[in-house]
Amino acid sequence: MGTVEFSSQFRSLENKLLPAAYRLTNNYEDARDLIQETALRAYNNKEKFEMGTNFHAWVVTIMRNTFINIYRKKKNRATVCEPTGSYVFENESNFEENQAYSNIMMNELQAIICQLSDTYSIPFTMFYEGYKYEEIAEHLGLPIGTVKSRIFFARQFLKDAIQHRYPKNLVA
């Protein structure tokens, strides 16, 4: 299959691919990105396409596999590995730290967070507690971009409030 023929066939499929990509990603922008990535991978492997077979099915298979690969990469990046065999980690249970300063800071941070409206404090608190953006968005019924921006603005508010309470010359 030549480049011109591939391009024309792929362009004719783009409108059919968008709904399928959206079903996979649940996000319009991610769906457009998935279609672009699919186009790139299909084009790079166009010599593997067998003439006389279903081009649409071939492209959809590439798109589904691309989505799965991207999902797995994101999922693997979210995992954290703790180093082992370190003297510090092995003897960590013997070390007790004075919690007074951190408790005071946490109480002050909680007071600052309480100054935020629920619009910003709920997503921020959920994120702080370990929820992922997707889980917060689903729980609150909001688009993921809205959740990310609300968490960003909550962080900015906290940063400004902390800098106001503790000028740079007082913070170690």
C-alpha cells in the first residue's frame, strides 16, 4: 500500500475512529491523541497490511492495542518501589521523631484548607489522601481537566497563604 492510498483510506476512517477512541479514553482530547498515535503506528507498519483484508478492522486493532499499551505505561508509572537493604530503612522502626512541629504545621495547613470553598478543598483533600485524578473526577462528576485545575488553584492558595504566614527569612 502506498503512502497516498494509505492517507486517503485513513482519512476516510477518522470520523469512524473518533467515537471508538472516545469510548476507550472517556476524554475528547485523549481520543484525538489516540487517533494520532494510531495513525503514526499504522503508517509505520503499513507494509504489514495485507491487501484485500479489512483496513478498518486492522486500524481499530492497532488503536485498541495502542490504548492498552499507553494505559499500562501510565499504570506502571504510578507504582512506587521502596529500596530495601538500606541501613536507614532497616533501622527505621527504632527511630522516633518529635512530632510537635509537624503537628503544628498540619493544624495550620488544615486551617488554611478550611478557608477554601468546597469547590477547591474537596478535590484537593481527596488528592492529598491518595485518590487519582480519574477517581476524583468520577466521584465529583467533573471533567478531569476541571479537577486538575481546581487542585492546582488550591495548591497556589496554600502556597500563597504559607508564604504570607512565613516570610522567606523565617523559613529554614
